[in-house]
Amino acid sequence: MSANALYTDLSGYYDLMCVDIDYQAQSHCIRRLHQLFGNKGNTHLDLACGTGPHVRHFIDYGYQSSGLDINQPMLDIAATRCPEAQFTLQNMSDFNITSQVDLITCFLYSIHYSDGIEKLKDCIASVHSALSDQGMFCFNVVDKDKINNDLFVRHSAQHDGSHFTFHSGWHYCGHGEKQSLKLSIEKSTADETHRWHDEHPMVAVTIKQLKEILKPYFEVHVFEHDYEKIIPWDNNSGNALFACVKI
Ligand SMILES: C[S@@+](CC[C@H](N)C(=O)[O-])C[C@H]1O[C@@H](n2cnc3c(N)ncnc32)[C@H](O)[C@@H]1O
């Protein structure tokens, strides 16, 4: 089985792992930021869209929404959830679209899937060229210097006669530009238990460093990682929401 089993062989369990995520609140918050800072257009692209939960909400808001992801099994689920949308199999560090869009999003820390700082810069350059005039790019991040390797999120669910337990947490060794996301899935039925362990390599960056990378391309607004309230980032929190307007 691959090191990113959750997005390939185990993609059928992804939505079960994310059942506690408030996708509606996330999508609504970004739509609000787009109304405040964006160019009033309604075309949208979701990078690393996964199984398409945000695309679903944006279509329901009236956007012409699309998604890209690097794993076809995730896109297959997205296409079932959002038959109206176009999905393409692409790497977000180097993607092409046929016409520019007004809003590009990247949720659930997925921008960290860029393979190192250079690839992150390539992703930002690709986003900039894919956006229309004053188009907006929104995403969330974790600051490498604020990662606590001992913290993890645990979640359990019952599904199809099995009990599932999911764990996820960041790991950063304290130097360099690589961090990882450690994930485990345990599936127990009456007589057997299966366990899978994923470790996803990701780019490590600070929020201040990222602001500097974005500045040549965008007017950069940074907010607290709170999808209920729009509050400016306090220059200290370890998680943040970025809303970047193309210049
Ligand atoms: C944590 S999931 C997030 C999915 C979705 N955005 C959500 O909020 O539920 C990360 C997604 O990133 C995708 N991914 C990983 N590396 C990628 C890359 N280089 N380009 C595009 N997608 C990527 C994975 O296949 C997976 O679907």
C-alpha cells in the first residue's frame, strides 16, 4: 500500500475521517472574504479539492466551480458529489486552466503539500497567472515554529458494521523546510482489526515568511484561523487564513 493510502486505496474512508469538519462554515467564510475583497466575479477553482465538499458548497452559492487534485480516487468521489463541476488531475505546483478564474481556494492546509519552498513558490506563481484581474486566493496554513509534535486530533466513527478511529498530527523536526502530517486509521470489526499509518511529506514555512513570498504578487491580508469571525491575525497565532488579492 502507498504512503498516502488515505488519498488512494483508502479514499473511500476520507469523508468518514472528515465528518466533524464544518465545510459549510469554511466555505461561507471564504465566500464572505471574496465578497469583501474580491472582484465580484463568480468563477472558482479549488486546489487539492479532494472529494469536493467545498466545491459542492460553492456551486450551491451560485459559483461556477471546479477542482483539481493529484489523486484520481479523490476526484472520482468529487465528480459523484458535484456532477456539474469540472475536475482535473493536476499538481497544484504546476497547473494550467483554460480560462482565468475569480477565486482560487486551497483548504485544510493542503497548500503544504507543495514539495519544498521552491514548489510552493511555483504554486503561488501558477495561482497568480490563473486568476483574473483582482482575483483572490484563499488558503490556511500552520506556522512551522508553532508546531507541537505531541498534539494530535482523534476522531471515531461507526460505519458499515465497523468501528473506525482516526488520528492526525503535525511533525516538525525544528529545522529546515520539511514537515509531515502523520495519520493513522484503525478499522475494527467483530473479529479483526486493521491499522494503516500514513506519513505525508509537506513544506514547512512560517506565516511571516509566506507573507514575504506572496507580496510581489498579491495584496496580502492575514486573518486568525477562525471561520466564524473575520479577525486580523495577531502576529503570534500558529494557524492563519490568507486572503490574497492579485496585483
Ligand atoms: C487534506 S486533503 C484536503 C481535501 C479537501 N481540500 C478537503 O478540505 O477536504 C489533501 C488533498 O490534497 C491532495 N494533494 C496532495 N498533493 C497534491 C498536489 N501536489 N497537487 C494537488 N493535490 C494534491 C490530496 O490528494 C488530497 O485530496
